[in-house]
Amino acid sequence: MKKIDLNTRTPYEIIIDENLMQYSGNYIKNVSHAKQILIITDDIVNELYSNKLTDSLIKNGFEVFLFVFSHGEVSKNIQTLERVYSFLIKNKFTRSDLIIALGGGVPGDLAGFVAATYMRGIDFIQIPTSLLSQLDSSIGGKNGVNLSHGKNLIGTFYQPKLVLIDVNTLKTLPKQSVSDGIAEAIKYALIKSPKLFYLIKNNDFEYILKDLIFECINIKKSIIEKDEYEKADRKLLNFGHTLAHAIEKFYDFKGYTHGQAVSVGMAYTTLSGEKLGITRPGTYSELISVLEKYNLPYQINCDMDKIVEIAKVDKKATGEFFDLVLIKELGNAFIKRIKKDDLKKYIGG
Ligand SMILES: NC(=O)c1ccc[n+]([C@@H]2O[C@H](COP(=O)([O-])OP(=O)(O)OC[C@H]3O[C@@H](n4cnc5c(N)ncnc54)[C@H](O)[C@@H]3O)[C@@H](O)[C@H]2O)c1
Ligand SMILES: [Zn+2]
């Protein structure tokens, strides 16, 4: 078992282990006196893991309710929110009860938003089951849902009471989702840790699972403990994401998964960095070697001018400027304020 203490404004523990699901109730009992618990999950994860979780909660004296929505990004919207709020009201949930997010980043972001807003805040716990949610989205308290105008346009910062990571759940994860999670792990390595980079490059993913997740979370911890509300350093976590978001949008969220788009975003930004003399020569080829190992793309065949135009209206832009994340060398990232008109030079490859 591995444990990490996250010292945000409200501190909490992250526990990483095999077979954690069947003992989850024991851990949850230590951080919650709730009478009722609502598990929020999607249909796929529900089939796989709800029973194990529910059994353990009931064994520990909780009354358990289940809210299941159909899987996928399309469900992360206001309509699903409304249905969850109604469910909570109908079942007389109070502020002293508890919500559990079970699943990938979609249930995590949605349930986090519900918890932050229902009756102005009810406790919640993250039980992430996708690689991306285990090493990234369940950590750090960001939540949100999509609007018809764009992704994650409403959301809050609201920390969970506990995060339980059962690495055994990754055994049922489709290969593509594993690669998507690895893309984010490579991002952590590029911005903060050559050690993590070589861990990913030189080993087979199955054998390093716990270490990989542990290293990634520790990097995220070091960043968000300094900057919980993304005023400065937390922006480093957006490396590759300016281009990635534009690629996802350009293909109407159907052409590339988020992880694949991030992969291309990191590659193009690194290549541009080398051309501009910002990034140490050779970094790009190191990166490509590891992206190839995990079948992640690093080139796209489309009109870069159009994609850069889309990137210019990114919600993270401030007026005429962008705070762009660039890397000097493996493990060493920094934020540079650039003019929007110069964007193509920095991320165009
Ligand atoms: N809050 C944050 O800080 C943050 C950070 C990064 C991403 N995100 C959000 O996370 C979301 C993407 O996360 P995701 O890729 O986990 O999406 P997801 O929750 O849709 O999961 C991807 C797919 O994997 C399935 N799945 C999950 N766990 C499984 C398992 N153990 N076995 C088999 N199938 C499983 C799900 O049913 C789904 O179909 C996006 O909405 C993104 O905006 C949030
Ligand atoms: Zn991402």
C-alpha cells in the first residue's frame, strides 16, 4: 500500500493499493459519519464495480443509493446534474451525508460538482477507476461539467475527503484508455521528472503501475499544494493542452481522444521549442520514442492555421496574451506569457 497526504486548504489522504474496493467501507468509515451515501457512476463501471463497493459500505453500516448514467463525455452536462440533484432531494440527502464518485474522470468531475454545490457543499470521496482519473483528475479538487458552448465551462475547486485508488480496476480498462492515461503521465514527466520519464520509457506499464501512479500524484501534489487555485504554478499541468483542446474541438471531439490530442500537443510544442532555441535539442526525439512505445500519435495531417485559430479562443487565454507552458529540457517546464498572434510559432511544430 502507498499513501500520500495532500495538504490543500482541506487536507486529505490518497491511498493506492490492490484490492482496495472490497475494503473501501473500512477507510470511508474513518472519514465520514454519514447515514446515507450516494454512489455516482456510469453504466460500464456500475456493471464492473458497484456491487463490490456497495457490499463493503453496507458491511460498515451505511445506507447506500446508486445513481447510474450512460458512460461518456456526453453525459457530463447540466441535464445529468439536474437529475442527480432531484435524486438527492427525493431521497432526503442532507449536508451530513456523503457522495462517492466511482469511475473515470466523467463521474469524478460530475460528482465533484454536485458535492460542491448541493446544499452549498456535501462531503465526497473519489474512487477513480480509469488510469487518467487515478493519476490526474481525481486529485486536486477541480470539477466541472460541459455546456453546449464548450467543455468544462462551469466548475469549482472542491477537495474530496479521501481518494481510494484500487489499481486492480485497471485490468478491465480498454487499451486505448490506458494509452490516454499514459499520455498524462508523460506530461508530468516532461514538466517535472526525468526519473518518471525513464521509468515510463524503460519499463512495461503493467509492472510499474503503483509506482507510476504514486510518482504522478506526488508531482501533482507538489504543484497544487503551492497553487491550489491555478493562479500560477498549477498552469504547468496544462503543458500540451492548448493545442490539444483545439485539436479535440476541430475534430468535434470524435477524431482524437483527449490523451491522443495531448500527445500531439506535447510533441508539437516540444518541436517548436527546439526550433526556437528554448528546448534542449534531442528532447523531441526522446519524447517521440516514448510516445511510439504507447501507440500515441505525434503528428496530425490537417490545416495548422485553422487549429491555431481555434486555440486562440481557449478559455485560458487572458486578453491578447497566453500563459503558455514550455519546456527547457526533460523535467524542467516554465510559463511564458506570449502574444496570441505568436501562438503558431510556439505550438505549431
Ligand atoms: N478535474 C480534473 O482535474 C480533470 C483532469 C483531467 C481530465 N478531467 C476530465 O476527465 C474526463 C476524462 O476522464 P476519463 O478518460 O477517465 O473518462 P471517463 O470517465 O469517460 O472514462 C473513460 C471510459 O472508461 C470506462 N471505464 C472507466 N473505468 C473503467 C474500468 N476500470 N474498466 C473498464 N472501463 C472503465 C468508462 O465507463 C468510460 O467509458 C474528461 O471529462 C476530462 O475533462 C478532469
Ligand atoms: Zn489532460
